[in-house]
Amino acid sequence: MSEAVVMLLKGLNQEHQGRVFEIKDRLMMGRSRKCDVLLEDGLVSRNHAVFEVVGNHLILSDLSSRNGTFLNQEPIEGQITLQHGDKVRVGRSEFLFLDPSMLSASHFELVDDAEFTFSEPVIKKDLTINATHITDSFLLHERRGGSSDEASLHLEEKLKSSPQWFEVLFLINREIQIQSDLKELSLAVSQRLLDVLDGDRCVIALLSEEDDLELHSICEATANSDQTSPVKLSRAITQQVIDGRCAINVNDISQDKRFEESDSLLLSKIRSFLVAPIMIGSQVLGLIEVSRSDVVNAFSEAGLDLLSVVGSMLAGAIKHTEQLKRQQAHIAELKEAQRQVELAQQDLVRSQQLAVLGRMASSINHEIGNLLMPLLEHHTARDEEEVDDDFELFSSEELAYSCTQIKSLIEDIKHFSRGTDRLPQMSRCDLTEQVLKATQFVQIDRDLFPISGPNKISFELACDGHPKVIVDPLQIGRVIINLLRNAAQAMRGQFEPAEIKIRVGAADGEAFVEVQDNGPGIPEEVRDQLFEPFISTKGDQGLGLGLDISRKIVANHGGTINFTLGEERGTTFKISLLLNPTLKSDQSELLGHIASIPSVPTASDEFP
């Protein structure tokens, strides 16, 4: 029966920093005392996450936790299979998954021999590198200016028996290009080096953020090598390699008396080794060592050159990987920040919507009150027969139109609150009649349209025929009402007698309505934005929605609305509609087009 696989989790921070947890079957994390790993953290649920060994894999599952479980900074959903080197975050605690199959040595050990000195033979190269450090045996061709044929023949024979270093560098460079995982890259490069240098073991160790040397990967030449023995490196050698930024070739450590100690490198059966820094620019990221256990003088000076160049190449790959991880982490942070901003924007939009709805509700309440009060006064005056000279009895048709406009306004508000659109009720009608109805309707509001006193407004209506149009009469009537009320409000309190001139006619296949006042005109700073939402000339008295809504209604009917300014005073708004839409397009297509465009509720106080 095969031995059960044991997986490892290493704590990276918080109270479990440095602890290694062995997972033989199942391990649960959470705030509950029943969990295998207790995390006393407010962000952690009672039963937060569970790790399970299935075959040769470690499966991570989130137990419907409140704040989620994160793998490499990304939240997981359901179950996920962990890979060697993955980082798991539960609340504020982080753990590193270590797959024992990827760790061929039990631990990493530095032999404390810094007080000793080196014995010969030792080759040491300063890697503030220049071209003169590269040996002839590292080249595939003779240097320019060879002195003699005999020397050329000697070099040629030497090259035939020496490894083809540039071919090796090409293959290693290709590994760096195609490998995306740093651990896999290290193992692939190590295997290439063992093949060409004929070594037993290749060790790559990297410096941590605290400048401690930590084992990154180890590659053995044979599968039957002892994987339980520790990886031993000389502290004196590693310090020289890192601090001195140099590469070292030790041909026979048995000649050095310091290695006679019981805990020396001799216990690991190493006889020869090469060590070179993993260095980019002047920054050392770690070191790479190739060793041989059964042969002295196993490595040449050219091998040291090769290891030095490979160390530089690995440094570039490691730096690139680190930058990529930081970039991915930064992208994850930006995504989270963007999500928070979007949530904040949604809250802000919601609060703005509530504020607009509150102002709109006040406006609608005022509008309906202005419409209902004169009707109630009319009803009371008629019953009590107390009609004075300033009060004119309205006909039943005029009263019906007033009630219909109120009902239409309420219907629009109801659809608006549901997020739906009320479809226009299209019919063929007389545009002049709609203007007359709207003019009579606005005069119900005696406060805005007094028939006497200093704020009296005189009307002048000029109708050139009775142009026929296919429209929703209530919506078009509402646009005319909006223009009339805007004109009255613009002239409020002026010294000149207030006048509104209305002209209805037809020209060039279009019916038009013009509403002209003799007010102060439109301020220059808002003229270009007048038909945009929330642009008002009335300050706190209006929402600035009226002309935008009117523009949409007219546009939905296939028409246009614009304005012109008088030479000295006044403003003229003009509505243009197709005189006979059936001559230019099929009526059903027009109705379908209009029905597909949403209508918008309005109230008089919303207009600039």
C-alpha cells in the first residue's frame, strides 16, 4: 500500500507566520474552536475554508464564507485545485502552498564557515563583467588576430572537445521565453546546465525581502539521488558571491581543512562546485550552484563563464516575473478600487435621483394644486352665483380638457415611477384647435396669467388656416402649455406690458406654432445649452427639465423646436411638425417609431 501524500501550507503573516501545516487528509480554517487552524479575525467566518488531499492534488473549497477566500489575490468560487507556489488568503492571513513533489531536498542549510579562508585551487571572477573575462574555450571561433597556424589548430582541437556554449545559451533563452512559471523555468534551466556541465545537482536560491537566502529549486541529475539530505552551501562562499558580486569555482573542497568539520560540506558528498550570482545590473537576486560529488576538478573556467551568463539571464526572467506579479496585483487593486468607485457612484446617483424625485414631487404637487384650485373656485362660484367681473365661467369642454391634462400628467407619473413608458395616443387633429385649447387651459392659472393688474398678460393669436397633423394631442398640447408658461414666467415683474403672440400656420410641407414674448430674452451663457437637461434660467424655481422634455416630445413626432431672439427684447420659440406625414412615409411606420421612443412626465415648475 502506497504511503499517503502529505501536502504543506506555510504561514506568511499574522500569528501563523513561519509555521508549516501538514495536510494528510483534510484541514479546516475558521474562527470556530473546532477548526484545525484557528484564525481569530473578524473577517473570517466560523467555518471559512477547507483544504482536502485528493490523490496527488490539494483541493481548496470556500465554505460559503461572508468575505470569501482568495487565491493569488482573486476570489474563488466553489472548489479549485492548488498549484505549487499558490498563495491563499483567508481574512487577513496568507498561506503558501508547497507541493512536496516539487521540493527534492528536505531543507536548506548554510554551513557557518565564514571565519575560514579558502585554499587553492579556487577560481574567482569579478562579475562587474567586461569582455576580457570570457575565456577562449567559451567561444565558437578564434578571436580576431590569431598569431599562428599552430595556435589555430590548438584552439580548433580544444573547441571540438569543449561544450557548445552558445547552443546551450540559445536553448536556455528559449526556455526563458516559453516558460511562464518561474519554478518550471528554474528546473528546466537547471536540467540544461546539468547536461552540459555534467553535474550532479543544480541549486537555485533567492534572496528574500529580508535578505535571507531561501531555497527556490533543486534539480538532481539522477532520479535515484538521496532527496532527504539537506542542501548545504558554504556561508563564506555565498557571502563572497553575493557581497562581492563574483562567481567562484572550487575544484576540490577536500583540500580545505575547514571542510573537515563534522557539519561541513563533506557530509553532503560534494567535491567540486561552481557558484555564480543571479544578478541584474548591480543588484543580486540570489545565486545558482552546480556541484559534483564524485569528481575533483570537475568544472572548467569556461563552465564558470557559462554559469555567470545564465545567472544574468535568470535574473532578468525573475525580475520580469516579479514586475508581472506586481502589475497583476496592481490591476487587481485597481479593479477593486473601480468596483468601490462604481458602488459609490451608484449610491451617489441614487441619492441624486431621490433628490430630483423630491423636487419633482414638490413641482408636481404645485402644478396639480394650481390646476385644481381654479376648478374648485369655478364650481363654488357657479353654485353660489358669486361670479365677479374678473372671473370668467369656463365651458364644459374647457373644463374637460383641464381634467384630461391632469389625468394625463398623473398617468405619466405612474409610468415614470414604474420605469415604463406610456405609449403616445396618435390621432389626426387640427393644430389650431390644440393651440386654442392650450391657450385657454393656461389661463385657468390666474396667478400666472392674471387678466388685470400690473402683471396682466395680453394674448394675440394669429391663425393662418387649420393645418392638420398626426400627433398625440395631449403631448403636443403640453409642449405648447410649457412654452406659454415659460413666456409668462420670463415676463414676470417687468415694467413693460406683458404680451404673448401666438401664430399658427403652414409652409413648405410643415405646420408650425410660434410663441413670442416681449421679456428680457435668454442669457447668453445658457443659449447653447438651453435644450439640455437641468439647464434653467429660473434658479431654484425650476429643475431645468421642461425644454429638454419638450424637445424629446417634438422629436418623437418627427418635428423640431428652436428659438430666436428679438433685436432688442423678447424670445420666439417655434415648433415645426410634418403637415401630412402620410405623404413622406407610411403612417404605420411613423406610429411604430413614435411608440418605440419613451415619453417623459413633466410639470410646469420644471421648465426653465
